[in-house]
Amino acid sequence: MLYRIVTVIGALVFVVILYGLIWGFSRWFLKHHGIYDQVSDRATVLATWTFAGVSVGLAMVVMGAFVLGPWAFYRTLRGHGVDVSDAAAVGWGLLIVVLSLGITAAGFFAFLMAVGAY
């Protein structure tokens, strides 16, 4: 029973880590493209919608995260006036989603192996 509780708490921590990674990559993206005015607030909005797209995509079909996440990134980015083409915005969104999910998944599987659940 203790392993289940530890695993659930660990899973919740990794959800927070996933959001943090998406936020950090979004902030880096905005700074990389010359957006410095209210970059933390803009990164929060961008990360929130991207995280929502990833979450809904994961809940429906796992591969949906790689469609809805970049789409949410692209749609939110259009509202921020960043001078990036549509294809580049979707590509950056996909890169951010893949990196964030990959890092989080690797860490979570290492956590599961450490507690003996995998």
C-alpha cells in the first residue's frame, strides 16, 4: 500500500515537473525570438494552453498529445505577436512537447524503477 501512495505522490510531482518544463521551454522560446516584455506572464499563458492541449491529448489518445499540444502552442502564440511563420510555430510547439514529455517520462520511469514498481 505504501508503494501505491508513494507512486501517486510521485506522479503528481511529475505532472508539476511537466508543466515546469513546458513553461521553461516556452519562456526560452519567447526570449529567443526577442520577446522580453512581460515574458513570464506570456510564458505562463503559453505553457498553460500547451499543457492543456497535451493533457487532453494524453487522456484521449496518447498520440493526441503530439497533435493538440503543438496546436495549442501555435494558437496561443498567434495572440502574442511573435514574428514566426505558422510552420515554425507548430514545429517549435512540437519540439517543446516532445522534449518536455521525453524528459518527464524518463524521470518518471527512473522513479518507478527506484521504488520497485517497474
